[in-house]
Amino acid sequence: MVSSTLPAEKSRKAERDFARLWNTVLPRSLFGRAVMIIVTPLILLQVIATWVFYDDHWDTVTRQLAYGVGGDIGAVIEMMQMAKGPEEYPRIFQIAHDKMLIDAELLPGAVLPNEPILAQQMSMDQKLSNALNARVQRPFLIDSRSLKNLVEIYVQLPDGVLRVIAPRKRLFSSTTYVFILWMVGTSLVLFGAATFFMRAQMHPIQRLALAADAFGKGHDVPDFELKGAEEVRQAGAAFNLMRARIQRQIQQRTEMLAGVSHDLRTPLTRMKLELAMMPESAEVNELRADVAEMAKMVEGYLAFARGESTAKPEPVDLAQLLREVANGAARAGQPVELKVEGPMPVSIRPDAIRRCLDNLIANARRHARRVTIAADYVGAAIEIAVDDDGPGIPEDMREEVFRPFFRLENSRNRETGGIGLGLTIARDVMRSHGGELMLDRSPMGGLRALLRLPV
């Protein structure tokens, strides 16, 4: 059993490693991946076409040109051998110049150096060397670098060395450059056109992402205009439908809460009046406490349900808002240490954020003696840390405390344990802004409430 599972685990690990490597190589954006899908076949096509061209056409043409020059040199040597004497050499060289486009001269008594026939410099030299071996069959030397656009060929003869100067164009086909320029040029044009049209296709997706992000941060987003490909239109229609459903749900909840507020507050007020007219007694005092507790619970529930405020986000200096919250806590007898520098402009619903911070400070002051607030930019967000030196919350209970009406303290005293909605309202407010509220251990030894607010 072990022997059969080990290969399977190794195979899965290899697949995971390959997937991780593949995701690292691929561009992260959809536009980059789409461009890569277009460019990769284009590059492969160019490589294959170039390979075929060089391996077949260019190689064949260069070989034929080299054999033509070699044959012309061989013909000049044959005519020199058939001549009656050296006095006829100038006429032969003139014919070579006029008809073969090569310049030739005899260097009497010269001898080629005792070196290899050819210092391999380029493919053209090799083709010309093969042609001279086949057509001339004499010792020779090729110099394709000393003269610009010219190639020097030295052939050993019995009475000297024949020096031949041939234009490079007789050995090299310019169609090579033309082919490469046309291939690269058309590829760049096609790549530019594909990039332009692909960017146009990506624009509706980017607009949809921006609309979803704005709606997640609580901004008012009008109906998303359906543009682009059919799939993008379907995604846009689904977003519009989702937005309408969420807004309808929020509106229905607000209307329901208005009815609950009217229905519950009226009998509670009547009960308070009736208790106020009753004579003082222990039973009456207990009933008054129960009614006050019920009223407080109703207000807490309404505050929680109104977490998705209908107020519009507005530009606010978050640093100034934090100072106002800290000053308000100090006036209420709950001093808070504030650590914030410089302005922090952000678009938020200030009343909702203030209520969120008030709840966190109230929770901290209920269980701790010292509370600090620090705010700073972290990436594309502002992080606000509310720390205290209290007993904290056990790690396995840090998600449970966000449940509505959940209280760590089981006593009925709402002054010590609250009604169990403070953290729920705070997280509800942060998520309505597209942010998050997390709990962790504080460096001060107590609890840290970390608010992450996107900017």
C-alpha cells in the first residue's frame, strides 16, 4: 500500500511544482496572457519560416552563386592556359571584367603562404571554398574582410598567383535581408494591431472590475453599460442584476426596521410611563431595569441592522477623524493615545467609521486601562490598529465574537458585557467600505483590532 501511494504523491507534487512554475512564467494580467497567446504562435511561425528559408532557399541560392563565381574563375584560368603568351592576359582580364563582373590580375612569381586553404569566417566562405575545390582544383586563399563589399580570391598558378576581386553581391543574395525585414515588419504591424484590438476588448473587463470594486466600497454605481464581447456583456448583466438585488435587500431591511422601530418603541414608552406612575417598590425597580434593558437591546439591534448606511461616501481626512474620535473618548472619560502623522485623505462615510471606532474603543475601555490608536499607509490601504492592555480574547473565539448578540461574558449585566453587537457593527461597517476588521494579539498584551481600509 505504501509503495503504491508514494509514486502518486510524487506525481501530485510534480504537478503542483509545474503549475507553480507555469503561473510564475505567465503574465499576471489577462491582457498580458492574451498578448502572449497571440505573440507565441507568431514567433514560432517566424522561427520555422526562417529555419526553412536558411536551410533551403538561402543555402541553395548562396551555393549556386558561389559555384558561378568559381566557374568564372575556372574559365579565366582555362583561357590563360589556352593563350599564346602573357601578352594576351590583359585581353582575357578585360573580358572577365566586362562579361563576368570580376577583376583579375596575375602576380608573377608570387607564392601563396603555407597556411590552411581557408580560415573559416562565414558560411559564404565555406560555400565559395567548396565551389573553388570543384571548379578550379588548385590551391587558393579567400579574404572576405579586407575590402568592403568585395571578396579577394588568390589562386596559385605555375607562373604566379591569380588575384581575383569579385563583388560581394555576386556571392550573397540580398533577398535574405528583404525576407527578414518583410517578416519582422509585418509581424510588428500585426502585433500592434492585435495589441490595439485586444486592449479594446480588455477595457470593458477593466470597467467591470472598477465598478465592482466601487460598489464593494459602498459607492453609488449606476447601471453598468454593456459593451464588448458576449461573455463580457453576460458578466456585466449579472453584475447589474446582483447590484439591484443587494440594493433591494438593503432597502427592504431598512423599511422593515422602520416598522420594527415604530412598533417596539411605542409599547416600551407606554410601559415606562406606567412604571413611572406606580409607587416605588423592589418589583417596580426590577421592571424598570428590564424595560431599560429591552430598549437598549432594541436600539443596539437597529444600529446593527443600519450598518449598511444609505449615506454617500465623501472625501474625509481620516487623521482628523481619528483625532475627533480620540477627543470625544477623552471627554467621555475614556482617554485614548493617538499615533497618526500627516493627512490621510480617503473617501468614506464618516458617521459610520466614527461609530465603528467608538464601538472598538468602548469595548477596549470596558476591559483595559490603556488604549492606543495608530494609523498608517500599508500598500494600497490604510491600517488602523486599536490596541489595549486588557485580558484579550482567546484565539479560538476571535471569529465567534463577530456573531450578533454573542457575548463572552455570560452575566446579565449589560454594562460589563454589552449586548454583543459592538464588534458585529464594526465589522459590518468596515466591509461596507470594502475593508476588513481582524482581531489579533496586541503588543501591549491585550487585544488588537486591526482595521484595513482601501484607499
